[in-house]
Amino acid sequence: MSPLLSNFAPLIINKYIIMLFTAQQIADFVGGKVEGNPEASVGTFAKIEEGTEGAISFYYDPKYEPYIYQTASSVILVPADFIPTQPVKPTLVKVQNPREAIARLLAMYESMKPRHKGISDKAYVSASAKIGEDVYIAPFAFIGENVVIGDNTEIYSNVSIGDNATVGSDCIIYSNACVYHDCRIGNRCILHSGSVIGADGFGFTPTPEGYEKIPQIGIAVLEDDVEIGANACVDRAVMGETVIRRGVKIDNLVQIGHNVEVDSHTVLCAQVGIAGSTKVGQWCTLTGQVGVAGHVTIADHTTAGAQSGIAGSVRKPGQTLLGSPAIDAKQFARASVAFKNGAATMQQLHELQKIVNELSDG
């Protein structure tokens, strides 16, 4: 156990335990250096512009520097090279990366919250299901035949886990999420409300009478440490598996088509859509509303800007793409300037053409 967790000072208010930490304890935990009162204590977090006494805030963007001299927060995480230009009332903890440090503190704070345990008598749990230790299953959850759920997993109200599905340990599945039959969820995964894992892929074949459904007999697999945002969908495969590899983070309202493979630690932001049988590499970032065609491959460390349309394979790793169809970001920026000035350029060409015509007629 870290010093921060073993040496806290508990404060009891209305039967709730609030943990107070000193600036020195925080500095020890995040590898920082204290400037100011090392005994300054905090028990909550606040944005620097909304700071209150007893709160810890962080600063990393120069445009927020004025708040350092105005905030009521008791402790502020700042970059190691920060030098105040005015007197500072809060205690400063200097760290290499304030965003990373605050993330560690928030994760620690979240881990200290008591977790739910126990199975509600208002939940339906099949007699053939195998439930691990210290699992929480809330009222009105449905656990189907032969489901396996690992230790310490929390399943909230109105969640449906279909027959033969597997959910690992230390997962959280929030209300109204759905895991279809036979699908597999790894350890430490988080499924937010309304997310759907393993619904049928969009597979139809045209016939003279209309569109005939192609049965989707595969599954969807989430490896360890995957997080799925609210109302995001990962379709099951036609055959085989749709796979979301370890550490992938998927935002709200994302659509992953059948037989897609998203490799480890890739981030898919809101409203990204990936068509079937596409392979996305490791450590990629597809930002808001990026659309990806089916049956293409995207190389590792690719970044696609908002609303980019990726119509073909991206074979060179590490590129930043913009536009639709997506091209190199610098090339897109140059093209955007030309497009922005296009009307004026066309007018100039029209006037030059008139002069040429007049000269020719003369």
C-alpha cells in the first residue's frame, strides 16, 4: 500500500468517511516537490477556476495561469518548471506532468470508493450461471444460461447478459447495457449505459423480393482493460470474431461493424463508424465522426482528424490524416487554403479570360 493510502487522516461527516491528504503525501505519491505548506490538507478535487478551500486543482495550460493567483484551492499541481509571477496562496506541488499526476490521484480516489456486493433477489440469475466472489448484480438484471462472471464484477439494473457469455473479473457494466449470447468480455472492462456488445452485424443480400438477412453466427470479443462508451455498439461477426484488443477506449455513440479488429490501445472518439472487416492498428486515434470504409487496413499510430473519411488502406504508420477522402494533414491544410480562396481565384480567372478574349478579338 502506498504512503498516501496508509497514512490518511479520516474525517467522519454524517456517517460518511472523507479522506484528507496533505500536500506532502500527495507529492510523495506522484513524485513531486512541495512549495508552500507541506501540511496543507485536501479532501476533494476542483477545477482551478472553481477552486474551494480543501480542494486540489491542477494547472498545465498557460491561459489558466491567472487562476493560480485567484483560486481558493488549497493545493495545485503545476509543471516542474513553473515560476510564479505573483504571490501564490495555495501550496504548489511541482510535477513533470500535472495531467498525468491528477489522473493518478483521481484513479486512486475512485478505487477507494466502496464497491457494491451481493446479488439482488429481484435479479434473474440462471441456475446454470457461474458467479465469482464478491460480485454485485442489481435488481432487474438478467443473467442467462451458462454465463460466467468473474470476481468483483458489478452489474447494474436492467443489464442483460445473454446465454453462454463470459464476463471477466473487476468489470463494471452499467444500467441498460447488453452483452449478447456467446460473447466474451475480458477483465477490468467498463461498459457504459446503453452499450451493446454482439448485436447482429449489418448483413443483407439483395434478392428480387427484397433484402435477405445473412445470419451472423460469430461473436464479439473484448480483451482486458477495454472501455465502451454509452450507446456504442460492437457488432458480432458473420463468422469468427469481432475483436477489440487490450486497452482500447471507445467513446459514446461509436459503431464497430462485423468482423472488425481494433488493435491494442487505440482510441475511437464520439460517432466514429467503422465498416465491416476493417483492421485498425495499435495506438491509433480516430477523432469525432471519422468514417472508415470496410475491408481496409489502418497502420499503427495513425491519427485521423474530425470528420475524416478513410476510404482505403493506410499503410504507412504514424500519419496524421484530415479530410474526406483522408489525406496527409499538411497537404490537406494547403488544399484548404486553396479551397477557401477558390471563389476569388475563379473571379480573377474569369476577368483574365475576358481580357484575353478582348485582345484576341482586337
